[in-house]
Amino acid sequence: MEAIARGYTDPTAIAGKLQISSQLATKFLRLAELGYVMRVEPLEPSHGGRARAYWKVSDPYFHFWFGHVFPNRSRLSRGRIKEVGAEI
């Protein structure tokens, strides 16, 4: 979920971020069955190409946690809350 929350939205990019195979990343996307992530199907193709589906974290709490808090937990634990807040 961290990879998706940080902008890696297609299975290949997610697999690259996690350093696993694309097939294994697809299995992790079973989080959709639990309602934590969702697959978004665009209505129109972008830039004249084919419309490509992408993944996003569907729960706003998890999106904020994995997108901002989780990657900054060491700074937050050292009391650098204002610094992290300014970046967010």
C-alpha cells in the first residue's frame, strides 16, 4: 500500500518499487478484495493512446498514513513534526 500511496500505480511500477516480479505484485493487489485499494478504469485514453487502468489506495486514512506518515516515521519519532508537516 505504501508503493501505491506514493504514486506507483501500475503493477509493473509497484513490482519495481517492491523489487519483486510483476506476477507476485498482482497477487498483492488482492488488497482490493478487502477494500483497501481499488482499480480505476479511465473513461478516455490519455495522450491519444490506450486507456490504462491504475491502482489507488481507496481509504483516505491509509492513503495519508502510507503516503506521508510511514515514510517519515523516524523524523516524527525524533520530534521533527513541524518539518514533516511543512512538507505535507
